[in-house]
Amino acid sequence: MTTLQDRLRTLDTHLDRFRKDGIRHLIAGQDHATDTWFETRSPVDDSLIARVALGDAATVAAAAKAAKAAFPAWAALPGDQRKAILHRIADLIEARADEIALCECWDTGQAWRFMSKAALRGAENFRFFADLAPGAREGQSLPTPSHWNVTTRHPIGPVGVITPWNTPFMLSTWKIAPALAAGCTVVHKPAEFSPLTARLLAEICHEAGLPPGVLNLVHGMGEGAGKALTEHPDIKAIAFVGESRTGSMIMRQGAETLKRVHFELGGKNPVIVFEDADLDRALDAVVFMIYSLNGERCTSSSRLLVQDSIAADFHARLVERVKGLKVGHPLDPATEIGPLIHRTHFDKVSGYVRIGREDGATLAAGGDRIGSEGWYIQPTLFTDAKPHMRIAQEEVFGPFLTSLTFRDEAEALQIANGTAYGLAGYLWTNDLARAIRFSQALDAGMIWVNSENVRHLPTPFGGVKASGIGRDGGDWSFDFYMETKNVAFALGHHKIQRLGA
Ligand code: NAD
């Protein structure tokens, strides 16, 4: 097995060029000149990783210009040629998967055991949409006695992709791959906390033969480069993943230019455990779905709703598991939980520990900082929470679970639906009729019954209420990145009114 020391040495060789040159924008296939910079630091020890080019409205304008110029040729390229290029991108991601995972762990604090798979999932995303590219334009034939109606789909134009810092590489591929497969060109603005692997992705795409200008990368702040991208008249749509309140801002910013928006936003996802469930499997899933990926995961099950008849025993087993979680260096093969991404996020998560205590919930595990270097926090569990409490309502986005109890199905549903969010839900029961009833009534875009989150790329991904607008996955992604056109061919015999005759 590769040791932590081996991984640190390899990482060092990958980071060397960024220490010298900084992490730069890539526009029209070229490094874009910059004289303003910000810093990205590792959550492991707060050390400087590299300086990062700070994009502004002028940088975004240059990127949008490049994306606009590249659009006609890319859109016109036959789908099988786009497919071939996207498969080459996937090949190169696979070839550099270790480098991507090492950089992602160091930049975000995520544990290697999850990030090595996330890099490969990025390649899978490219392969999945590559295979759909040749059929992306397909439509329907809708004949009537007088007309033959035919629909076709056309890429909407240059689009903006704005991504967050949690699993940034995988999430970026999830947005960029369908956009490119559809025939759109892209300006990508990654999160300021995790710029490193976005640069690797842009480089890989160009190395794979993506024409200059088809994917452009602009680093910077949300209120600077991000805002400018949402306001740019040549950018036809914004695919955004991030917080719900940022989604509201983007909707306002894009109103003037009538932006089409696709939002994947926050969540406060319930996992509901009924007394008749397979409790061993439910326990494994409950722990996995909030403590993997540092809990920095939109689909994490951050609210446990457990039936009161089994709550005491379930909580006792849960506490033992939470206390047994291995917190450590993200590149250590044994680590299950790494440090939180940034000081500001550490302060936010720690703040909710204080809020939970003040509101009267029981701190059953964790809650304290670990060490004095880096942004490590003990995996945290609150029990005896009440539905109105802030820790049961607001997204904490850390290794932080809030547990509530319920008497019966009706109360479970009321609690589960009683937040502003509606991204995902997890249901554990062996009563089939209840599983059907409950999943139909639960306000969520995605529900897993007797399962943790297992993704299947052709299925729709997205949320309801404050968790989002629109769906990704399979053909749903193309609906967003493409316009549908209907052409009606008259068969030549319908009556045309003769006005003025
Ligand atoms: P964030 O909203 O703070 O930032 C996301 C991105 O938006 C960043 O690139 C940021 O620079 C940019 N941004 C910020 N303000 C902007 C503005 N005014 N205009 C344009 N862009 C702007 O989110 P975050 O803290 O980076 O990520 C965590 C959030 O993302 C959580 O709420 C999480 O649930 C959500 N998320 C949702 C999904 C999903 O699929 N539903 C997936 C992953 C993450």
C-alpha cells in the first residue's frame, strides 16, 4: 500500500510548477496574462499551495469572447467527432487520476479513499455524455393530418458553469461534459477555495484535442468573476452548483440578460429509519451518508429521523460508530475524515455546535477542534433535537448529524418535509406499502429506499423547494444545454384563410 510519505512526495512534484507559475486562467487555449492574484491554502496545515489568478469582468469578457468565437465550429462538428474528443478527455483523466486525487485532497481536505474514486467518476461522466453526443440533436416526429411537425435540438450557445468547492473535480465534469457533448462552449468559474483541479481539467481537455475556446477557465471570487459571468450578454445559460442564497443572487444578476439557469443548491436531507428496517444496514448507511466526504456533500443525510421505539438502542450504536471514525491527514490511507476546507467553514461548523447546545439538543459525540494546525473537527452528533431547532433546519455542511425521533409515519413525514430544502431523502423500512406511500409524499427530488446514495447516470439528479431548479443526468442535461426547435411542414392541402380577397 502507498504510504502517506510516498503520497506527499508525489504531490510535491505535481505542485512544483504551480508554486513557480501560479494557477492561471486558460482562455482560448492559452494561459491568460494576469497581474492580480489570490492564494489557495491547504486545509491540512493552512500552508500556501500557490497563488491563483484573480479574474475580473475584463477576464470574463475575454473568456466569453473566446467561447463565442469557438461556438459555431464546435456546434457544427458531427456528434461522433465530439464523442471521440470527450472519450480522449476521459482517457487522460484516467491516466492522471492519481495526480487529480492528490491535488484534490490537498486543496480540499477530502480523504484519499473517496477522492481517488471521485477522479475516476469524472472520467465516467465524460464517457457517459460522449456516448450520448451523436444523438443529442434528435427530436420527435409529431404528424397531424395537415402538417408534419419535426423537432430538433440545438446547442444554446456559450454557457457559464459555476462550481462549489466540495468534490470540485467530479462536479465540474458533471456539468462540463454534457455541455460539451451538446455542442455548447463553456466558461468555467470554479470555487475560489479549490481552484487546483479545475486547472488540471482545462489542461487535460486541451491536451485531448478540444479546440481552443471551447472550454475556458477563469478563476476568481463569486462577487467578481462569478457575477460578471452571470451578467455577460454572450453567455446564454448558467449551470450553477452552490448555496441556495447564491442561487437567488445569480437569478437576480442574470435577469437583465434573461439567463436560463440550472441550480443545484443546498440540502438538509432526512434519513428516516422505521422500527421494521434492517437496522444493521441502516446504521451503516446513516454513518456513511453524513460522515463520508467530511459531510461536505449536498446529498448528505444530515437529519436522522429515527422511530422512538428503537431510538435508544440505535443511538447507542451510532455514538460508538461516530466515536470510532478515523480523522486524519487526507492522504493517509486509513483516514475516513479529513480537515474542513477553510477557516471560514470551520468557524461555520463550530458555530453550529454552539447553536445546538444553546438550543438544548444533546451533544452525544464530538464537537471540538482537533489539534491546533489545520481545520480538523471531531465528527459531531446531536440527539434529542427538535424540528424547529436551527441544527434541524439549516445546512451545516460538515461531519455533523442532527438526530430527531418520531412516533409514527405521519409525524415522520411532517418532520421530514418541514424544512426549506428538498434535495434528497433516504428511507429505511421493510414495509413495501409504507415505502411507496412515504416516498410519494416526501418533498425531495431524489429518494433512495433501503440504500445509501448510489448514482446511476441516466437517472435525473436535482432538488425541489430551495434545493434547486432543473435536473441533470441522461437526456435531462441536454434539455438544459439545448434549445428545441419545431418545424411544421405543410402537406399542401389545408385551408388558408383569404383575408382582403
Ligand atoms: P457558494 O454558493 O458559496 O459558491 C459556489 C460558487 O458560486 C463559487 O464558485 C462561488 O465563487 C460562486 N459565487 C458566489 N457568489 C456568486 C455570485 N454572486 N455570482 C456568481 N457566482 C457566485 O457555495 P459553496 O460554499 O462553494 O458550496 C457549498 C454549497 O453547494 C452547499 O450549499 C451545497 O449543498 C451546495 N451543493 C449542491 C449540490 C447539488 O447538487 N444540489 C452539489 C454540491 C454542492
